[in-house]
Amino acid sequence: LLIQKLARDRGLDRGMVEANREINAAAPLLFADRRLIVNSHVSKMARDLERLFARIGEGFPPIGPFERETEAATQIAELGGYIAPKLDTITDVRWLQARVVEPGNEGTTPVPLGAFRAGVAQTVETRVGPSEDAWISGGTRFPDEELQESDEPHLLTVVFTELRPGVEAQVAEILLPAIGASTVCQFLIRPDLDQTQFEARFSVLYANRVLQTALLRGPVSSPSQPFEEGSTIEFVVEAVVRARMDDLDSRRPFDAAVIVNHNSEYVPLITTIANDLVSINPPAKLEAGVRKIRNLLTQIADDPEKYAGENNEYTAELLFRLAVAGKELGRGLSDMNGNWPVLQNKLSEATLIQVVSVTAEAYLPLEFVYDGVIKYNSKRCMHYSTALIDGKCSHECKNMAPNLRPPCPLHFWGMSKIIEQVRHDPQVVKLKPSDFALHTAKVVVEPTARRTHLGDLDSVLFAASNKVDMVEEDTCYDSYGISELKSRIQEIIQGRDAYVTRWEDWIENVEQQKPSLLVLLPHTETSMEGSRILKIGEDNEVDVAMIGDPDQHFVRDVNNKWPIVLLIGCQTG
């Protein structure tokens, strides 16, 4: 049923509702990136395919209306499969690339090498650009499909890390324009005379946010001997952390990034990056703290009822033990980065940290690092409830000697820092823009640089169509009605709520009361000319196009903060 709905250009949200209704199932609750909803429309896929066909120089069948399966939904799916193998022929497709230059070849077009030279200085160059014989491409296209020609170049940081002990990481920058090749950055290497294999990792970042990683590896030959026949240097994309780059400038910059991965021999490594400071270390000094935290969290998962309640003695004991384990994890970080005190200070002082786990088994719970002093065998702080509400310790706690303070939740990094845990999904690397798949589900929803916090829930504006109360008999849906929803809102907000039945009153309330939450249950219809109409009250209507006009103040006055919008309806777009 859902496939049928998608074939009729319903979109994922509307398609799921209609499909569930036909089988008398409860209405689904869907949390999704807006791009997933937009890209699940067959008409959107058709427009994207039209642009791709134009880029490879082939015509595209005329696009008609998408109201029935017979109108070409199947054809669109087939065209996606048809064009997929042709994408590599598009001249403006770009790849993360590398090449190795031997001494004396600088400034010339180097010939691709079959192996690295032992004991000889060589330059590894990297860029993002179209396929060329002199460059080794990563095998997975660089995720830049959404960049527009008018976009300013992005300044990307490239961290080059040889995966062997005692070699410091190298950091450089490249400028990536909207089209064409990026600038080239260079890294100097000198493999050891007894080295038989060379392996290095590239990490590409934007504002301390990891975009993707790749591995450069190959055999190492003696400088006096020719390369073995069939030997080759390969460049393999390891992890695509961010699949979109069209809105990088609106993403919030991170203060530091931590990459958890391993080398070709599966030796674990942790790379810590803060601007041009980089350290690479084995995680041995972190393992004890990580293991204890994992075991403590497993106890909660195995028996959640045991830890229920605000003043539960088991919860207090668990908090103490988590603080001890978090303290141990914090000491491990300090010891691990002992040779990099400036980098460790940046990590401790950071407010936004990205943790990228390249392998499924990788786990680094920085949220539980505890940076306070713990009194031996102490219980939970008696002021913790107030501290959690205020976001700061109480006056009594501040005046207490540090070694006498009981565990406080605010000293966990997860309460004072924003830590984004990203697990690499190999499927993101495999998917192409033309795949007829809801691949945008892989995109992580991220906070923007312009809106970094949700406001306090202090007032609500509520409107609904009278048709909400017109529930059909013999339906499987529970019915609460408008009055029940109003009473529940009043119970939560306690006075600062308003219910309106006309759009004029809605706009007036938005302008004057500046509500922090908008709750709307409209009835949706299509007018004779094809416009989408939202109705509240007794059929008081507005064209959806007007709601999107910022001058109309349906959502907020330009001087107001952005509210949270809860839009609910059977066919609400």
C-alpha cells in the first residue's frame, strides 16, 4: 500500500497516513528530516533525474502530472537505475583524490607510482576534483551534489595521519569551489627502510566537523629496486560522515573532533583534532573507564524499574559509580594527550565536540567524563534538582570544600557540553543520488548556527478545525477532541495559552503574545485552481502560500524568536 501511495506522489508522510487508514491501523508518528519528506515525492525525483540527464547530455522524457501509477512512477524508478552507471561519465563529478610525487617531479605531472619508496622523501598531494590519470580517486564520489555555482568556496581542513607509531599528524587546508577542482595540499613522507607497507588516513573536516575519511595504502619497495609487477597504491574512502555539503556554512562549528577507528591490522586508534592541533593515540588508557561505564549503563537497561523515582537509593549509588568511572575516563584522556597539553585544554574547555566512530564496535562515551572532585563514598548532592533546572551549582555547593562535595550531575560533560556522536553507516557510501531510495534518511538532523537553542515553553497558541470533533463511528482511532486537547494544554502551560478559530486572531496573537509553541489541527482542502487551503474553526480558511510569506506573520513577527510548530492533520502538507 505504501508503495502505491508513493507512486501517486503522496510523499512519505501522507502516504503512510493513507496506507494505515486503509488497513484500519493507528496513525503513525513520524520523526523525519524535512529533506526526507521532500525527496520522497516522485515528482521531486523526476526533477532531479532531469537535471542528471542534462548533465550527461541525454534527453529526458516529458514530465506529466503524478496523480496515478500509470502516469510514470515506474518509469522514474527505472530511469534511476538506468542513469546510475552513467554518472561516472559526468565531467563535473568530483572525487577525493591523492597522488605520490617523487623528488624532482615537483611542478610536473607525476606518473602514478606502483609503490612507495623506502628511505626516500616523497610528497603526497591531495585534492577534490574530477577524474584525471595522474590522480588516484577514492572510489566514492565526493558528496557535493547540492553545491550551487553561486556558492562561495568552502575552506576544508585535511589531516594526514601515518598509521605507525612515532609519526606526527600533518594538517593542511584546501579551498573547494562550487565547481571544478579544489586547491592542492601537500604532505611530506619518508617510509622507513624496513617498512614493507605504507598506510595513512586522510580526514577531511569543516570547522572541526568531520566530513569523511579515506585510506592511502600500498607496498613499500627498496629505492634501488623496481616496483613489483602488479603492485599498486590504492586510495579508498573509509567513511562518509556527512553526506550533504549544501548547507555547511549554516552548521555550527565544533571546538574539537575525536575519531575512533583502527589501522589495517585492526589496532585501535583515537585521533583528536582541534583546528591545527592533532594527536593520535591508542585507547589503552581509556579502556578501563569505558568498560565500567558500559557495564553501569547495562545495569539500567537490564532493570529500569529498579532505578525509577527521584530519590531512589539505587540511582544515587549508580550516580556515584558513574562519577568515579567518568573521573577515570577523564584522567585517561589527560594521560593520552599528555604530550599535547594545549590540545587537552581545548578538549576540556570545548562546548561542542564531535565524536566519529568509524567501526561498529567503537565506543567512546565522552558524555560521562566527570570533571568534578568526588568525596569518598558520598551520596548524591541534595541540591541536584535545583542545579539541573538552573544549569548551575547552588550557592551552598560553591562554598563547600571541593573534596567534600558529593557527585553532581552538572559535572558530567554531557550536561555542560554538546557532544555529537556519529556512527559511520557504510550504506551512505554505497548510495548514489540517482538511487530510487529514501537515502536522505541517512542524513543527521543538526542544529544551525543561527538557532542554537530551543526557547522556554512559556505560551501556546492553539487552533483547530471543527471537523476534528467529527469522528467516524467504528474507527480504530482514539478520540480526544478539541476540548480535551485544550484542557491538557492549559494543564501544562497554566494560563498562558490561547485558542482561536479565525486566522485574523491567529496573526494578532503571534504578533502580540509571541507564543513559543504553535499547535495547529487544520482541515486541508484543494481549491478549484489547485491551491492548498488550511481551514480552522468553522471553515475559516487561508491559502498555504500565504503562510509561507514572512510578511504575513503566521509563524512569527520578524523581531520574535522562532517558535516550535506542532502541525497535525490528515493531509496537512
